[in-house]
Amino acid sequence: MARPLENADRLYTIAEFEQLPEDAAYRTELLRGRIVRSPRPATFHGLLAARVIVRLNEFGETTACGVVVADPGVVLSRNPDTVRGPDVAFFSRERIPENAYDVTFWGPPDLAVEINSPSNRASEIQEKVTEYLDAGVRMVWVVDTPTESVTVYRADGSANILRQHDVLDGEDVLEGFRMVLTGFFSL
């Protein structure tokens, strides 16, 4: 569960957020100017993220349509500032900033992937999905380990749940991307 830091009344800007020291035990995000932190995810979470990253990276390199980024900070809103950290993000060439090497946080990706952790509440995940879509993310995948499912959320408000043996399709966001979920959740 994400928790605000002790000084909950202070609002931070993105520039101030960039300057905070890293704390290896926690992941931090900036939520409407407030710094929130949540426990670092477990190893299985990282395994699932790696599987998504490998497949998206292969697709991005083969098609030259964009890049996949692991655990980025993405700017979703300003004044007050919000920087969320999806587990995986895919940016089309059009969404990569011209000064990509000079900025810490890019804007919203085309695809955001959240892998549900035991510390996440359903309401927190839904809040993130809404924030992503409201900021212009075209598609969100929520990977849920307890149910071994992937929920696909789209900008038009539709959603569907995929399970073992279903195919995760990039639809019009990642045209041609397909990943069969058979074995995805196994060790």
C-alpha cells in the first residue's frame, strides 16, 4: 500500500522530486505534489516484468516503432505535479521527447503496465489506471498474479480480462504485437 511521507502537508515539484535521495527499500511516486512510497516489489513481480519487457523490446526493435522502458517515472499532470512509475512502459517514437537524454521523467507512454503486488489495494490500482488514461496513455495492462490474469484497459473506457491460453494483443496501440499468456505466470 502506498503511504505518504511524514511531511504530508508539503507539496513538491518535479524538480524537487528528482533531487530526492534513493531509498532502496521503497519505490516513490509523486501524487498531486505529495511524495508517496510503497514497498519494493518481490522477485516474482520482477520476473513477470522481465517477461513483458523482453517481448515488448523484441517488438519495438523489430518494428522500430518505439522503445520499452523498465520502471520509468512518467509525468501525468502538473500543478500539482504527478509522477507515476509504471512497472513497464512503451513509448512510440512520437512520444519520445526530443531531449530524452536530458530529462529524468518523460510524459505519458502509449502503454503502461502495472504488475499487482500483495501490498497494492484494488482501489490504488484503479486510481493509477484512471490517472494513466486521463493523462493520455492509450492502453494499460494490469497483471494480477493471484488470479493469473491480465486486464486490458483502453482509452475509450472499455476493458477486458485475459487468462491462461488467451492472447494479449497490442491492438491499435502496438499493431502486430501478440503474446500468448500460456505459461506466463509459471516459474
